[in-house]
Amino acid sequence: MDIDIDKTRIPKHVAIIMDGNGRWAKERNLSRTEGHIAGVKRVEELIDYSSELGVKVMTLFTFSTENWNRPEHEVRSLMETITAVLQAKLKKLKNLNTKFQIIGRRERIPESVIKAMHVANEETKDNEGMIINLAFNYGSRLEIVDAIRDISKKVQEGVVNVEDINEELVSRNLYTQNLPDPDLLIRTSGEKRISNFLLWQLSYAELYFTDIYWPDFSVEEFNKAIIDYQNRDRRFGHSTTAQ
């Protein structure tokens, strides 16, 4: 499946906005819940493949702070689904040597979900394989606000001087402080925006948009994104060398 992929140039960190579950379900006369369940199956497949491929970190935008505005029954179903999946797949995560972690705020998240996430985090924290980073109840602007608050508090306490505030310090106070910035962002379903996701961290990421709905985003489609990434000239603001 990975033909034409350069194994020496695999993105270390892939971030994904998994969009289109609801529309995928609607086109098939299924419930939105069934669409989300189909999306979970796709996540499992890509985690297996990405781990084999050599991806070090995969950040999945699972539930945004704006998603609380969805119908109550859909939010409840999403919470129940994520809890059931974490409980059912914990053994597999451990066997794959993957490390599970979460970024986002805890406010409003049901205790059952928090407990399932905590158990998955604790049970896999010593694993040394790919990191599965779930952005749950996450909003990038709030993340930056939280970082500003933390830094301001350190300034007030005399731990940090105002003159010491720089990009590195800000990065160390974000939710992703222990992770490298994403090399590649993938968004499915035809939308071409970042939607309040990793605004700081995506500064130099390559962006890949596809019309494919998330439940149809197969390994073959993922390979297309990787090959597209490998065909990019990543200059990080530098000019190309004249030939």
C-alpha cells in the first residue's frame, strides 16, 4: 500500500481534522451516530498503519469546544462512543506500544469520559511507540489564552521576566508542550479552513485538503496525503537556492 512513499521522509507529526461523518451518514440514510462509529473504525485503521509507517505523533481533532452547540443527543452519543472505544481498545493500544494522551479542557466533560481517558493515559504512559494525541473539548484560542495566563502568573511570581518571553516559552506553556509541531495537517470532507485547531503549532505545517469524507478516508487516501507532503518544498520561510 505504501508504494512510492519515501520511508526516510515520513512526517513526524500528522494532525487530522476528521470531518464529514454526519454528511457521510446522511447520504446513506444513516444516523449521525452511525457516521461517528464509522469514523472510529477509520481511526483505528490509520493508527495501525501510521505506526507501521513510522509516524511519531498523530493528533486527532475529536471534539471541539464549539461542538457543545450540537444537539444534546448527538453530544451524548459522542461521549458514550469515545468512552466505549477507549475501554474496548485499551489492550490493543498497549500491545501496539502506543502512548495515549489528551489535550483540551476538562470543563463539561462527563466523569465517565474523564475516567476512561485517565485510565488510557496511565496504562500507556510508559509506552515508547507512536503518540496518539486526542484533541478533546479543545479550542486553540482558549489554549493560547491559557498559556498567556500561565506565563502571566509566572511573571507575577517572579519565576519569569517579561524580557524572557519568547516563542519557545509560549510553546512550552501550550497543551502540546511535550510534542513537536505538526509537519502535516489533513482535513477531510472538502472544507478548507483550520477551524480553531492548533493555530500556533501549525505555523509551518503543510496543509492537505481532500473532498473525501472521513469514514471513506482509507489507507490509500492517507498515502496520497503523504506523497503530496513529500513533494512539497519545505522552506520554513527561506528562499530557494538559485540554480
